[in-house]
Amino acid sequence: MRRKKMKAQKRIIVVGALSLLLCFSIAYAAFNTTISLRAKGNIKKVTSASKLRKLADAKSSDGLFADPYENGRYFFKGADPNNYIIFNNEEWRIVSVEYDDTIKIVKNSPLEDTLSFDSVNSTDWNQVSINKFLNETYAPSLLDLDSVVEHNFAIGAVTLNSDYSNMTLNDQITSENGNYWNGKIGLITASEYLRANNNTDECGSLYLNNTNYEKCRTTNYLNQILATDYTVFWTMSPIINNTISNVVEDDSIINDDAESVIDENSDGTESNTQNSLEEKGLVLDNKYNYVFGVSVPFKNTDFKEQEIPIGSVNPTNVSTSYSVVPVLYLNADVVLEGNGTKDDPFIIEK
């Protein structure tokens, strides 16, 4: 009898101990889970964009800089910054780190074939033929298309008068940002080309860049993209005024079919305005539409530079075929490895 009582007591003690241990285990697990959840909730996601922004304290003239015109944007500037990235098994360059953590990149060479901006003389990006080619033909061929995100591209037109020396870069950016298109593949804007230059004193506006183009082309990595035809690649920035002089104030000709502009005097007689504009350069033909084109080094070594000022940004006839350099935005979630140098470029982690 006594033995049975002792066994019963032992069972009670063991069961009690196990129950107590189980309670402690459940309580600890719940506590630990709560702590973990709280900790995870307090962890801020570190994106590749965040890591890149840490490079913005650039000590040299080449590097990443906070944009003074648009809050939250950072631009790579200089002759050869460490912004190389491999995309689609090709060499591209990072143009900017965006406020939404997307990363804007540009192909470091043009597409093989040259194209007109539009086959029917339009500058409306929503319908031009170059847009249709990039997004309907070129985009599906990209190997890393899953890393590309649809994004707003600035497509606003820039009002450019014959005397454009007073137009600031901020004025130009405001005009470009007056209209947007949302999609996957676009082109660089004229102001983004200018913002890639680290010599803001001499190259910090369209007028300054085109006045000092021989110097400005040496401090802008985007001017090292070799054009495949007539030393020009397209931007996606249209121009409102078609009766302006060439913005490069010399005798260079960028449009073969440009003609003089004929106005009417108050009495109805014709008055040729070409004479008043000849001193400032070529008069554009007002029967054509224009967007900005960037003149860059030519692949053909026999090409004579005096035929076009390398480094300038000019009104370019949309009907003419020029080089196409695609631009796109990488998803904010992409993880980049590498240092961004030419020998150790950024690579998208798979």
C-alpha cells in the first residue's frame, strides 16, 4: 500500500515538472517570437540604391552627386565615374539613383541599327516609331527583362528661342518634367546628359555646354558613347520652336535638308529672316519637327570632326536616322555586386 502511494506521488511530481517545463517552453517561445517580430519590424530594408547613395560623398571630380534640381535624385558625373554595370550581358552605365530606389541605366553603346525618331514627323513620345521599336521589338529581347520596372520618363517639350543664353538648366528640367510617359524602355533626356558633366561652371547649361563643347565633352562620360551614324544619338526631349537658329553658334551643319525661314511683313510681302539669324548659325526648316540630339565621337576614324561639333546638344530633325541608346530603370529590389569599375562592374545578383 505504501509503495503504491509513493509511486503515485512520484507520478504527480514528474507530471507536474513536465507541465511546468512545457509552460516555460511555450512562454519562452512566445516571448522570443514577439521580440523577433518587433526586431524585424524595426529593421529598415537596405537596398542597392541605399548602398550607392553612400558613394555620394565623392572626394574626386568623378562620382555620384546629389542632384540640386530634383530632390532625392543622385547623378553620376565626370569623365569616367565608377558606374559600370553589366546588364543583358552587355556593358551599361548607371545614370542616376532615383528617389524611389530604382536605378536608371543607359547602354554604353548604341544599338546596331540607326533609326529615325519618327517616320511621320512627330515628336509625341506616346506614338513615335522609335518608342514602338524600343518597347515592342527591343524590350522582349532583353535577357534581364524581369529586373526592369515600368517608370515615368520625362517627355516634356523645351521651348528654345534663337537667344537661349538666358535659359537655365532648371528652366530646361522644368520644361522636360511638364509631361511624363510611363513605360519600360526610353532614352536619356537632354538635361540628364548635361547633368552628367562635373564641370558645372563651364558646362552647366545648354548654352554653356554648346559654347564650350570642346572642353565639356572631356568631362562627361556620356560623350564617350560612340555613335554609329553621323556622330549623333537621340534624346527623348522635343523642342517647341522650329524657327530657331542652330544652338551651336558656328558654321557647323547638323541637318542636311535645312532651309531658310520665310516670314511675312506687315504689308503681306515676304521677308527672309535667314539674314538676321545667319550670324547665330543654321536656320531650321519649320516644316520639320525636332528633338535634341547629342553629338558624340564617331566609329569611323575617317570622319572629320569639323563636320559637326562633338560634345554639343542640338535640335535634330526627327525624320533623319541617328543612333539609338536605350535607357531603363532597374527594380528597387535588385541586389548589385561589384565595385562599379570597368574591371569590376556592378552585376545583378540572381
